[in-house]
Amino acid sequence: MIRPSSIFASRTRDMRLALKVAVAAGLAFVLATLAQLPQGYWSVITAVLVVQGSVAGTIVAARERAAGTVVGAFFGGAVALLHPQTVLSTSLALSLSVAALAFLAAGRPALKVAPVTAAILIVATASPGGSFDLVYERIAEILLGCVIGIAVTFAIFPTKLHHELTSEAEEIAREIAGLLGDLMNWASNPNDAHKLLGAHDRIRRRLSAFERAVLDARKAPGSSALGQQRGALVRALWRVRNDSAAIGRACAAIASADMPDVKAAAKAALADASQRLMAAAKGPHAAVPPPAPEIRRRLDEAVQALRVAGAETGRDPARAMAALSLAYSLGALDGNVAALAERLSEARAA
């Protein structure tokens, strides 16, 4: 079953992130007000946007936000200063500037806010009272928010990137192990389909977030090697998760079929894989047993008997193919669970 502890741990991280964001927003407002920045709300917005769950994620977000703001501010400020202040010329300059910066920002996350910053400055300087001072003010406001975001992330619940990524991978592995233990029952019962879909959705969302964290780690200063190493861990987790999805579809396909030996052997194989994966996720000194050979032998014999019976009677070819698919997916799961156990061991030793 899905472990409540893994869900609680995930919500704990969310609460910590919420506290960081709240502190960063309040501190940004206070400092922007004390510094008498004319549009201090940009400091607050920036602080809220750049604060991430990890130090590496915050540094990457702050760096990209600052780089995009500086490029957009100077580009937009230069265009605003040089073009004639008429409605037609301003609209033309605005369109061309945004198009040029959007082209430059394509595939470059560090520049994704540059078109927005340039557009705001061009429009603001075209209004009465607008001046080139807006460029420096906007840069100061954004940089203040970036600095506050980084400082708060370091000060409140700081976590080492290595420990955080490894811990999250272990929790995802435990959640997949829980799913494997319930997979046969849920996939075979239409009334439990929502449980299976919900579990897959949670795991998929956590894996996607973990993958983004690893990508951020590759961009963070001094963490590129760590990010590359964790990339292998991400791929191993996805393979096991995809195996579980394939097995679930095969189990659903044979749910109403009269093949008790195949179902019993598959359920035993899933329980064995779940136990091995749970052991792999426990910690650095956990012993991960190999796949039980007698379980695999029972499954192979049951599937072979089904193939022989199908060849003799010519009945249920689709369900026989589903049983073959189930056996193949369970074999792939055995290998991928072993590979994931190795990747987790490497991550702890790094």
C-alpha cells in the first residue's frame, strides 16, 4: 500500500517551502520600503518567485531572473531612449523589441523574463513622467529580491543538495514499492481504478519535480557533476515507474480471464519486487535480496501452459498475449529494480 509517511514527508517539504516564501516576501517588502524604492513590489514578487525548496534551485532561479532583468532593462531602456515618443513609434519599438528578445530567449531560460522587462520599461517611459531612471530602479528592485531569496533559503531549513536529492529518490522508490504491492488487486478490480490512477499521478508528479531539481543541480555552481550523476538515478526511477504502468495495463487485461496460475504467480512476483525495492530505499546498509527464482519459474511455467492450451484450443489469443506481456514486463521490472538499487547505493556513497 502507499505509505502515509511518504505523503507526510512531501507535505512537510511543502510547508517548509511555504514558510521560506512567506519570510522572503515580508523581508523584501520591509527592505524595499526602507530603501525607498519607488516600485518595491517588484522586490517582493522576485523574492517569491526565486525561492525554491533547495539552495541550488534558488540560486539558479535568482541567477536567471537577474540575468533576464538586466538584459531586458538595458535593451528596453536603450530603445525607449532612442525612439521618438509617439504612439506609432512606441508601438513599433515595443513590438520589435519584444520579438527580438523573445527570439533570443528561446531555449535560454536565463533570458525568459527579458522580453517582459523590456516591454514594461518601454511602455513606462512612454507615459508622462517616465525617465531612464526606471532602468536602474528596476534592476535594483529585482536584484534586491534575488539576494533576499537566496539569503532566506540559506538561513531557513538549509539542506545539502546531495542529501536532499538522495532522500527524495528514496521516498519516490518507497512510493513505487507501495504501488507494486497493491498493483494486482487495484488493476483487477474496476472499483479500485481510481486508486491506481491516483497513485500513478502522484508518482509521476514527484518524479517530474525530482527531474527538474536534478536539472537545476546541473546549473548550480559546483554541482554539475552531482547533477549528471543523479541523472542516472532519475532514469532508473522512470524505468521502474514505467514498468509498473505496463504491468498494470496487463493485469487489467487479464482481470476477467480464467488463468489463476498466471495471476497467482504474477502477484507473488510483484510482492517480491515490492519488497526488494523497499529494501533498496531503506538506507545505506540495507541488504537487497535478488529476485526469487522459484517465483519467476512459476510464472514462466504458468504462461507456457497457457500458450500450449491456447495453441490446442485456439481460444483467447488476446488474453494469452496479455499474459505474455505481463511476464515480459515483470522480467524487465526485476532488472530495473536491481539497477535502481545500484543507483541508490551509488548516490549514498557519492
